Amino acid sequence: MKRFLLCTLAFTFTATAATAAVTVDYYNKDSKDHSFEAICSGSKYTLEVRSSTTGAATIQGSAPCKVKHEGGEISLSGGEKIEIKDGKISLR
């Protein structure tokens, strides 16, 4: 029984890590779509947001993610509300 529980826990943690993602709510004030480069746990991903919309975007990597934008770089862990204006990302 003890061995079964350990195997179940190991499988659960492995499955959770494999489906890791960072989701943020955004408000894009710009009239154009944006694609921002994101680095999560050493791997490159893309954060894409649509023009002139409010929505949610997901980065398929493990938190925290460093996202490069016109104003520099921002760290996202998931659950943040961000605003995009002139290609710059700020926390709302």
C-alpha cells in the first residue's frame, strides 16, 4: 500500500509539471496584435495578444516567465492582470 501511494504521488507531480502554464488577463490598448518573447525555466515561448481587446493569454511554460517588451522585461507567475500600451507591458 505504501509503495502504491508513493507511485501515485510521483505520477501526480510528474503530470502536473508536464502541463505547466502561465495564464494572464490582458487589456491591449494598441490597435495591433503583439507577440512577446517569453523565457520560462530556460525555454523560449511566445505570449500573443490580440489588438484592441481584453482577454486571457497562456504561455505554455513553467512559472516564473520573463517576458520581453518595448519597455524592458517583466516577470509573470500567472494570474496577473496586465495592460499593453505602445508595446509596453505594465501590471494593472
